Amino acid sequence: MEKSKTYSLPQLPYGYKDLEPYMSEEQLKIHHTKHHQ
């Protein structure tokens, strides 16, 4: 049986606020920290 592989999210090369007004800070935080885990 194969062992579980762990995956960690890489740091974003920009801040959560840097995509405003196209994507809100809250949306990006949720997408990066919750959706991808």
C-alpha cells in the first residue's frame, strides 16, 4: 500500500489585497487557504 503524500501550498508571490478590485482580499484568502486544502 502506498503511503500518503503530503502537499503544502506555496506562498503566493503577491499579497491578498493585491488583486483588488478584481478579486477581494476575502475571496482570495478563502480560495487559497480553504479551497486548495
